[in-house]
Amino acid sequence: MDLFDFNDNEEKAKPLAERMRASTVKDFVGQRHIVAEGTLLRRAIALDRLGSCIFWGPPGCGKTTLANVIAAQTNAEFIKLNAVSSGVADVKKAVDTARDNLKLYNKRTYLLLDECHRFNKTQSDSLLPAIEKGTILFIGSTTENPYASMTPAIVSRCRVFEFLPLTTADVKGALVRALADKRKGLGNYQTEVDEAALDHIAATASGDLRTAYNALELAVLTTPPDAEGRIHVTLADAEQSIQRKALSYNEDLYYDIISAFCKSLRGSDSDAALYYAMRLIEGGCDPVLVIRRLIAHSAEDVGMADPNALVVATSALTAFQNMGYPEGLIPLAEAIIYVCEAEKSYSVKNALLAARRDAVANKDDDIPKYLRDNSFGSKEMKADSGKYLFPHDFGGWVKQQYLPDGLKDRVYYSPTEYGYEKQVKSTRKRKGKPD
């Protein structure tokens, strides 16, 4: 056995998800909104003009893979660190390597930082000068919103690309290619995978290609071959490999039950809502999907009539995530009953829609001068800021214009007479606000 045999064995030992990573943009799965022909990112990669950027999206959607593709296609060096396990010393070492590559070989270096939202300020500050000078090209990979979770100084120097969960069709197509690929995939096995099994893995992976690959590989490797050496993966095998049973209803019925659940919440029928929720869950639907719909309706259909409904619904999500199935269904049932029995109001959704329409169609930036940030302004600007009436000097509220002049008479939120909103309406009336 020679060195090449060892290398081949090492490659075979890699998980299917690692072996099937795309090496070119052409082979990349999904994210057409940012990598399709003619897009900014695609052009930047082709011209080797991509600067520092942040890839933000859910797990298994291709962030790390695309970073590897970029490094390969731009003929640059590639250093990979993880923000959880790397410190300032690791960053400095990477920067020194990048500086040497640039000076000695005229070669640029990409630093891929996984979980970049976990970088603290000290670590970020150690990297910032290298990004500013172009010594290193930074690619941050994160599942968290970078605008909220990362140091603003880093984010402001990067272009943020948002990755979306892969579609079921994207995932299924990748699985089919993996089954046929004899070099990197499972093509050397005599495998027959039922269409229902592929559909189930693709659907229940929830846009996470890594999860789908792992499930497919596990199903193939653990299914005993028949007398002729053929491996037949059934729906039952797929259910076990991804640890999620298939829905006991077809797609049309699934959406009908979801619709009935939502309308029962809106219609204050807790018995019907509980039944449809259990029908979904016992049929194989992820309970988290049910809770997400519940949270949406707690704000949309209950809203300010009982603001506590949103608290109860989001608490049910936290409880389920901590308790799991089946105990987590108890707080879920409580939340369903609470949202159903609460007073209903659509005023929050109406206010949101009206404000969004104006934000898009009437972009009036003529903000009253006394509301502007005049911290570093001229004497005149500071004088204007002095005209601001501090509400707490007037008992918590004072009449004052907040909307721009062009929108000053707009009323987005109109409270109803139901539940807590009746109190809100009374308070607004006492302050002289319009209904």
C-alpha cells in the first residue's frame, strides 16, 4: 500500500456531506438569488474582485461550501478558523500568514471564520486592521443576524449575503446526484432508493443539505443487501435514518389541516384548534412548525387585545425546546387554549400594513429637527434639539409631533373596544390622540 492508497482511504472516511461539497459555482446547490449568472457575487467571483463579506443563513445551506468554492476559483490561499475555539493568537497568526503570502507570492488569503458572531470585541479588533488594509479577505459564516450579533465595525466593512434554506427540490436533486456519483457519492453501491424515501428525507431535512446527506448515507450503509448484493432503501428505512416519521396524510390534506388550525385560532374555538394541532403532530408534523403558526396568530389575531398571548405562545416554544416530546405538548396545549380564548383584534396587523405602505410609497425623511441626532451638529442644530419636549417632564406624555410633516396626520394604529385595547383606547382619548 502506498501513499496514494492512504489518501484514498482518508477521502473515503469522510462523511458523504463532506465528499459531495461543490468545488465550483456551477455545481453549487441552491441560493440562486446570489449565485445565478449575472448576480453581483457571481461576477465578483469570476473577476476575482470579491472583498470581505459575511454569509448569513441557517445550517446546511451552503455557506462554508461557497467560501471553499471562492477560495478555489480565485486561486487564493484559504485559512479556516472557528470563532468558538480560536483566540487572538490564532487571528494574528492568520494575518501574518496572509501578509507573507501577499508580499512573497503576490497571493491573496481568505480567512473563513465559522460562527463569526461568537467573536468578541477584542478578537474582532485584532482582525479589523487587516481587513481595512486588504491584507486578508474575511468571509464570516454565521447562523445569527450579523447586524445584531456582531461588532458593527466588522459588519460595516463587509458585504452581507443572506442565505435561504434550500428548497425540497434542491435537496432531492442533490441526493439523486449523490446516489449516482461513483467518485464522491454512493454510486458504487448497488442501491435502489424508493421515491417516497427520497421525498421524505428531502422534505424533513428542512432545507439542511448536510442533514439530508447524513440521513441518506446512514440509510444506505445500514440497510442489509439482498442475496444479489442490492440495497433497497424503503420509506421505513428513511424514517429511521432521519428520525422523523412520514406524514400520515398527503400534501393537500396537510395544508388543509394547517388552514383549519389557523382559522380555529382566529375563530376562538380552542377544541377545534387543539384537535387540528394534535392531528398535525400525530401525523408526523414537527411540533415547532405548529408553535410558529401559533406565535404568528397570537400577534396577528389577538394582538393588543391581550398582549400576554404573545408571551404565552413564545414561552410554549421555549418550553417545548427544553422539554421535548411528549411533555412539551402540555405547554403547547395551554398556549393554544390561551390564544383561542383571548379577546381578538386585528389592529396590530392593520397598523403594520399601513405603516409599511407609507414606508415604501411615501419615504418622507423630513424628520422634525428636534427629533434628529444633533450630538455633533452645529449651534443651530443643537438649538433645535433643545426644542424637544422630554415627556417625563410632563408626567410621562406631552403633545408633540413625531411623524414627518408630510405624514403628520397619519393614524396607523386604531385600538378596538376589545380586551386590553379598550383601556388603550381610553388612554389615547385622554391624551387627545385620534382613534
